[in-house]
Amino acid sequence: MTAAAEPAPLSTTGSPDAALAALRDEIDRLDDAIHDLLQRRAEVVATLASSRIKRGTGPLRPGREAMILRRLLARHGGPLPAGAVVQIWHEIISASSGLQGGYTVALHARDEAGLLLARDHFGGAITLRPLPSLAAALSALSAGEAQVAVLPLPEEGEAPERAWWTALDAPRLQVAARLPFWRPAGYAGPEALVVILGAPDPSGADRSLLRIEAAAEAGRAALLAGLEAAGLPALSLLLRREAGHALALAEIEGVVEAGDPRLAQLPFAHVLPLGFHAVPASGDLG
């Protein structure tokens, strides 16, 4: 592909008023060009939505969105912050989803930061439905009243009512994304997982979640060793003790779905894939 021609350098010589007017005229021309491209993009999205090419798929494609953002981040340069590029495209993708019918996001946010996390990711064109509990958010998703549920990232030692992953109705419901997708260096804000009805779409760089049921006496070391021996080394492992058994949530590199032959090699009572999500992008990646 031929590289785009470099724009002519802007002149700032002459009187300050003339230089300012020239720069503003250039910004206006750029705004018009951006607007033209946005309108053309919307026309392509509308054509795609009305065609048979995309039959059977909805407007929510977290894997595809991650691929778009990674490609843009890889080519990005200049003074505009990378986070601003991600936020702009979140809104563009949100508007495109709205053109295709949109969807509703159910969530139970602990605080304003959790609500803003979902809004920043899904954009202003998507309906957010705050609910009083995690169970209510999952119930709305399961009943078809919402197409997405945003749930807090699981934590070690959390209260039973917060450990939503222990009873997730997979494969009917599956994890499909992790928020936020873009994390500036040193990010320490809220995180969440996105659950949808059905299967997620791969992004090319993903991580899977496995729910493991094992004997009550099973320890962390034994669980990690069993995963390693089966070719499924865990990036992280949460462990809970419940009546008569142990439950663990393992994060695995790559896409691991039902039928993966490695699952049959695991020495545990029961293992269930809970979906997968795109690996988040970070300011540390350049």
C-alpha cells in the first residue's frame, strides 16, 4: 500500500492574525474531511447491516473491536494520546452498533467509577441499564432483557454473592471481553468482565477462563500442576472452598473451548470453559 503523502507544512509567518486564520482554516478542512469519512463509514455499516453477508450475527463483536483498536494503536504516532484514539473509536463503534439495532447493557456497579467504565467502553449510543445486584444483571441477560452484562472482575476471597462465576450458566452465557481494553501505564482503576448470550468472537490474542471443580482437599499447587501437565498453564488461579469440593477459576492463554482435547487430560472432577476475552492493550506496549 502506498504511504499517504505528507501534508504541506503550515506557514506561521506573517502577522499573528493571518497565521491564526490559516491554522483555523486548516482545522476546518480537516474536520470536513473527517466528517466525510465518518459519513462514508456509516454508509458501509448500513450496507453491511442490511446485507446477507452478516446474517445471524449481532452488532456486538468484542473480538472484532479489539482487532480494530490494536491495528490503530500499532500505527498511531504524534501528539494525540493513544487513549484518546481508543475513546474516539469506542464512540464510532458505538454509533455503528446503534445503526445495526444496538443492544442493552445490564450492570451492577459498586460506584460511579464502575458505571463510567462501562459507559466509556460501550459509548453513548448504547443503552446502559443499572441494576441493584449482580444476580439481577445476570437475570436480565439470561431472560433476553439485555444482550450484555458487565460484572466485576473476580477476586480472591470475595463474598459468595459476589462470586458470580461459580454459577455462570455456560456455555449459554460466556465471557466475551475484559474492561478496560486500553490501560495506560500504571493503570489501577476498576476492571470488569463482559458476559453475553452465546459464544465470543476471537481477536487473535485472547485469554480463556476455565471453571474447575476438584476434590475438597485439592490445593493450589496441585491444580496448577494439573493444568500445566495438560498443556494449559494458568496465568492466574482463584480458589474457593465450598461444601464437599473446591472451585477454581483459571485464566489460560489463548482460546480454549469445549471439545479442546487438552481438557480431557485434566485430572479434575469437572472443567467448564466460561468464554474468553481479548488481551487488553497497555501503554507499556508502545
